[in-house]
Amino acid sequence: MTVIEQQHDRILVIRLERPAKRNAIDRAMTDGIDAALNRLDDDPDLWCGVITGTAEVFSAGTDLSGGTDLTTERGGEYGLIRRERDTPLIAAVEGYALGGGFEAALACDAIVASSTAQFGLPETRRGLVATSGALFRAANALPPNVARELLISGRTLDADRAYVLGVVNEVTVAGCALDGALALAEDVCRSSPTAVRATLRALRAQAVDDDARGWAATENALAEVLASDDMKEGLAAFRDKHRPRWSGH
């Protein structure tokens, strides 16, 4: 199993366990995340969720060798990215959260990161664009100039800078991101679950139009790169482990 569920009283911990692939998300992991989040959404006795990776890495994003259909009916990409959740979900990040891994964290309600965390959106270095929400969620969570920097340069953001900029709620010492996320989840569980769910629905309703524009812009950007020679070169360079030779077409 690449996704493990552990229940702590009213909190569901969802652990990504594919260390040999740096928790890169394939079809099997997508289905595991979807099943866990369906349980979180549907079980009235669960009041908060935490999604985490291993001690070394949160997720390196999409497994480019694992196929392209990584969506589910209820959750969209990875079973998470487009999910309309009423139950809070916290990301606990150790190590790298890259590409879709960072986008998965951005789809959560809060991020607790250890001092080892690094956040990045390296898609353009592969001739691709971020397609799982980062084209608008990164700009919503970060100052616009920083979001642009990450999206077009492939640079990473460490935990301390991410905290100062507001995308991370709390930074812990190495190895303690899950402990910090569980402590936050316990605080959430001290609130009325009815009030919490109503709050999340109200917040989501206010973002509907902005999200629709964001997804439309993402589709346009994706169509542009899918027609490009640069995308083919980027994927070939990744597969063959050589530096891409961009044509700009």
C-alpha cells in the first residue's frame, strides 16, 4: 500500500508511503488518497484530517512515468486538488514538496512544515506548466512576485521563508511536522464541527468565481505547452537525464 490511514481519536492521518519514488503520485496513490479523503468527508466522527509523507519527503508531484490519468470523480487531480471538502485538512511537510506535491499542500486548509521543508514548482524546467492549481493558488497564498519567481524559475522556497511569507502556518524542528499538524488538528477539534464545516463552505463559496477563472487560465496554458516542441524536449530530457535543449517553440 502506498497510502496508509491512521485514526487518532477524531483525526484521520493520511500518510503517503512511496519512498523509492519520493512519494511521486501515480494511479494507485491517487486512488488511495481519494479513498482516504472520501472517508474523511463521509464519516461524521472524523473532524479533521492530516496528510503527510515520509520523514524525508512530502511528495515530488506527479510520477511522469506512471500515466496521465490521475483524477477521481470526487477529488479531481490526485483525489484532492478539486475536492469540495467540508472537513479541514492540514498538510504536514517534511523535505521536498515539489510540483504537484506543493499543489497538494496548497489545496489543504493549513500547512505545518519542518525546518527541512522545501517548496517548489519546477514544471517549466520540464517544458510544462503547473496544472493542479498553482497558477492561481500560489499567487493567492504568496506575494505575486514570489509566486511568479517559483513558477517560472524552478527555484525552491524553504520553510522559514514560506512561514514569513504566510504560506506556511507553523515551522517545527526536523521530524516534528506531523506532531505540529496533530496539535493544530486537536485545536480544530475543540471547535464545533458544525461551525467549522459551515465556515469552510462559506469560504469556498466566496472563491468559486476566482477558482473558475484560474482553472480556465490553466487550461489555456496547458493547451499552449501541449502543442510545443519544448514540452517534448523537456520530457525527453527528464527521461534520459540530460539538460534540455530548448527551441522556444
